[in-house]
Amino acid sequence: MNAPLYGPPDPELDRLLRPLFRAAAPAGGAAVVVIRGDERTVACRGHAVRSTERPVRADTRFELGSVTKTFTGLLLAEMAARGEVGYDDPIDRYLPADAAPGYPQERPITLLHLATHTSGLPRLPDGVLPGQVPRWFTRPYATFGPAHLLRALPRTAVRGTPGAQVRYSNLGCGLLGLLLANAAGQRYDDLLAARVCGPLGLMDTSCGPGREEDAGYRRGRRVPSFRLPALPAAAALRSTADDMLRYLQAHLALDAVPLPERADAAVLRTALNEVRRPRTDGRRGGPRICLGWNHRALPAGAAEPRAAGGSGAVGWPAVARKPVVPVLAASDGAGPAEAGGVVYHVGAARRSTAFVGFSPRAQVGLAVLAGGQPLRSRALVQSAHETLRVLIAEFGEG
């Protein structure tokens, strides 16, 4: 395995990455990670803090937004591999008796439903939107904590039968993190650090702000960092290009990531294989849903379809609805991701946009972390999809 290349990539890769950097907000800066087989590259452009002209580096922290959901899916798979929870466990098992949402008891909501957006829960908890309006351009969710969430759940309506349709839900994935924390008797961020980030060596990935991360701007003013105390498992993580390189490496080949002696490599390997296995059939044009990830087939010579339903952002309303997609039985799969295609997720917070995608078959991965105004995120995400498609094609996937 080659050591990562930092700085300007080779001329051919530089040519492929130019449109991606042009799509990023000029004032926000960006960091891009590329894996092609044994080749690793980290390229950075722009400034992390405009006022001081501090450049973006491989250790600059960015908000991951909904890419956080992939970590929560991996945490579920890790705990399931240990036998601590089951994918088909009903959510009531890990909630106070008076906190469960109302739904038909003959088909309970399960942990797998939460991880695959098939729970029927709405995008956000009941009552959270009115409190956002006065703080829309600062920290709209900062005052909605775990106690508010538990009070809101019994009032939250479930749409349809759990497991029947895919409806994107930040509430569902955020609730999954809370339930896993309850099952383990630890806070979500501590549990994630112990089970995922620590063993994989992701030392700069956490929910807390930590070092000052890359800043976004709106009308020349700095945008405050994103806070979501009730649902950290949905969108609260921050990370760096260095950590996303290791994260991608682990999903492509766990053996490429040195693990501490105390880490259970067999458990992590099982979990990493589980998260990229599609759980929905993807008819009606939508992506297939894995544990926290999306999966799309990528026929030879075909361009990657435009991401449906916006970015999955939590910081502002989606501009289009996610498609409703038929699902499989809860414990079934739709075949391994290695059969072809890409596994990916997009995240957008108030100050940055993130894209992470990879092809297990081609051994190609791409991560993009970019600061700046959210209005530019759609073009950046489309450019990231196209860049990943070209990287896969040029590296030799059929």
C-alpha cells in the first residue's frame, strides 16, 4: 500500500479534480480524498478561515452533516455483530414506556427500519420546526434536546406500515443513535468513539466542535457551527480529510487500516460488510438503501444519475422529496454491493457540504469536504458523483 500523497496530485488526476474544486465555494475551501487501488491522494484548496487566510489542510475539520448516518449504521452493525442488539429488535425495547411513537403494534418499528429510512417516521420530530424560525440563520436546532425528543415522540405520527416504504428521516436515524446508546449505557458520541472511531484510528472525528473547523459564510458573515443535541446520530459529526481517508480505506479493505490490539477485527470486518449490503430493491428510480448508505448500479459507460431529493440536508428545507421506494423483508438483502455500482452518501450542514462514495469492486473511493454557502451544494454534489464515476471508469471497472 502506497503512503498518501499530500499536495498537488499527478497531472491526470489533477485534470479530473479541477471541475470538483471549481464547483466548491471559492471562499470556503475544500479537501478531496481519492483512493485508486493502493494509491491514496489528499488534495486541498482554499482557506479554512477567510480572515486569517489559513489554508485548508488534511487535518482541517469540516461538518459532515448527514454523512454522520453512515457512522450510525456502522455502529448498529458493530453492536449487532456482537449480539448486543438485533436488527429486528423493536424500538420500544430501548425506550421509556411512555416515549414510543404511535403505530400499529402488529408491525413494530425495528432498528433496521430506522437505519434504512423505512420506519414511516417523518423527516423531523414533532414540534421542532416552530422553534427553528427565530434562529434559522444561526443555530436553529440548538435548543431541542433529548428530553424534548422523548416528549415529542408519542405525538409523532407514523406514516404507513413500518418496513413498507422508504421515506428519508433524520428523526429515524437520530433516534437509532439514541436507542443504541441506551442499549449500551453510554452517550452516543462516547459509544461511537469506543466502537468505531477509536478502533479505526479516526482521532479527529467527533460530535464536539474541538479545533475550529472550516467556516462557511453567508453574505460575508461567518455562519455558526451546527448543533443538533437531540439527534447527534443524524448529522452532528465533524471530521478531516485524513480521517475520511482511513474511513474509506476501511470500507474498501479493512486490512488496509492498522487496528489497535484491543480491537476485534472480526467484528469490524463483519460490520463493514453488513453496512454496504443493500436492504431495499431500488425500484421506481431511487437508490437502494444500505445501513446508512445509498447504493446505485453504475452500468458501463453510463453517467451517474443526479441525486434525487436534494442533499438530505438538515440545515434547511429539502428542495425535492425523496422517492418512495419498495423495500424487502427486514432481514433480507438485495445482493452485495460488490456486484457492481457505488455506495455513497451526501451531507450538508450550515457551514459545509460532504460527499463520500466508493466502489468495492473497483477499489475506488472519493471523499469531498467543502466549506461555503449551502446554495452551492447541489452543483458540488453533482460534480462529486460525476468525478467518482470517471475515476471508476478510468481505473478499470466494467
